[in-house]
Amino acid sequence: MQAETTAADVVVEKEIEARPEIVFEYFVDADKMMGWFGREDELDARTGGVFGVRISDQVHALGEFVEIDRPRRVVFTFGWEGDPSNGPGKGTVEVTLTPKGDGTTVRLVHRGLSEGTQDAHRDGWQHYLDRLAIRAAGGDPGPDKNASAEM
């Protein structure tokens, strides 16, 4: 069940030209995820399984899967390795996939962020959902500008 959002939560929505069954796999399959988010991904898509995404040498997101409702919803904890304010397990990301015609509306809610980091996380998720929209529709989003940046 989807919780109400607060002003402290980051909410990003994106229309994707692919069915939910296709889009869902890009959140639970490491090989597919690497096409849009991260250069090394370790995913064990089961409740309590690892969620790990290395974006660059300096940037590594860690968490664990909390809920998997194929192909409608994925929930995982999320935090940055080495970041005491937004470290692993501090935040939660809820992804809801809703059919819309022949496509999908992706709604991502990131909760539990430390104060003042919402804009950076919103920009980051928008960047990655834009990349996902290209990849899930069969395209190539090209090199990730964040893969060489420190976040």
C-alpha cells in the first residue's frame, strides 16, 4: 500500500513507452539496470535481498529490497556508502508502475532524506528515469554523465 507523501519526500514521475512488465525488469535485473542506472549493479530481487548500485568509483548506493509486487511495485532501502546523513538504510524508495495505454507511468517516491538534499536527489532521479525511458523503449541513453562525477 502506498503511503502519503510529505514535503520532505522526493516524488518523480515519468511516462515510459513500454508496458509495466518490461519496465519492472529494469528495477530487479542487474544487467538491465546497468543500461540506465549504475555501471556495476548487484541486485538480489527478493525481500531482504541486496540492492547495490555503483555509479562511479566514489559513488555507491546500498540498500535492500523491502517489497516486490511484480509488475506493479518495487520498494527498496537506499543510501550512499560513506554518507552519515544519507547512508545505507536511511532512505526508502518506492516505485509504482501503472499501465497507461501501451506504456507505463513510473512514480518514484524517495523518503527519509536528510534535510537540504531533496533537490539533488530529485534531479538525480529525474536524470535516471529519463535514461530508463530511453532504455526500456529499446534505445541507448549513451554514457552516464554522473558515472565520472562525485555526488
